[in-house]
Amino acid sequence: MAPEMPSRDMPFAPESLDPRRRRLLFRARHRGTKEADLMIGAFTERNIAGFSAAELDELEAVLEYPDVDLADWLSGRRPIPPECRSPMLDRMAVECAASGAGLPEGLRRP
């Protein structure tokens, strides 16, 4: 069973996550390039607490792709190749295409 999602009023507390979710969050935030850290890390932070076990498996698979490819796919510079598409990667692409993706909510422009 997934832990409760943090409310928007409370700061996100990674220590409240189970070990697998903390490990995946760390991997998502520390990709190697700042662009990927921001896009993938922010997406993961917003959603990790509510992911099912199957979604965690999908996230792990996405995190195996190289930063260069993920950054290009998520920013829309290149389309996601059909053989790499997954519901998780498609969801990430949609969220990362939004204005201000990767920025904390307080810094986003409406």
C-alpha cells in the first residue's frame, strides 16, 4: 500500500518514504545533468508517494535510459522512439512539457 500523498501545505519529506521510493527519488534527482535532474527529479518528487508497485517498476525502467535521451524526449527536442514508449515515460513527457516544469511550484508562472 502506498503512503499518503503529502499535502500541498506541508513540505515534502523523503524520509517518510519506504526505502525503494527513497532510492528511486535519489536516482531521479541525481541524474548527472542539471536539466535531467530538474525534470525527472521534480516529476518523481511530485508523484513517487502515490505510485503503485507496477508504476515503480516502470519508473525504474525509465531511469535506465541515458540522460541525453531522456532530456531530449522529455523536452520535446526528439520524439520518444516507439520501442522506448511506456505509460510512465508518456506521463513524464506530458508533465515535463508544461510551462515551468522542473521548477518548484512557488517559482512557476501561471
